[in-house]
Amino acid sequence: MLVHCDRCKKKVEGEWGESFTSGFYNVTPPSYWAKYARPYETVVCDCCMWKDPGYIADYGDMNAKSCVDGVRFEVLHEP
């Protein structure tokens, strides 16, 4: 499924099932993630959510991950 992030306006590929999302967050009430939503947002991509100060305060900084054009990439560190 292709959605638009309400925060960065980029197109994001993901899945929206009955009880889950992947690639983005459903931030509409009564979703748990609604507490991170700004007014009038319904969908926030992973990249934008991971930059949200409230999300960072609750889950930590996702600086081990990198986002480019709304797509998450794992950053691997070799010893």
C-alpha cells in the first residue's frame, strides 16, 4: 500500500492491517500512537516518527538507523 506521510508529505510504502501498520504509524485516535500526532495528522512515516521528540523521549534515539526519501535503511557497523 502506498500512503502519504502527513508530516513530510513523502510517499511511503507499507502495510495497514486490521491491528498493525508497517512502514508508517496510524496516529488517529484511539490508536496508541495518537499521542505523538500533530493536529490534522493521520499517517506519520517511520522516519518522521523516529525524529519526534516525544517518541525519542519514550523509545530512545534511532540514530543507528537512517532514512532517505521516506525509506528506512539499517546502518550496519562492522568491527
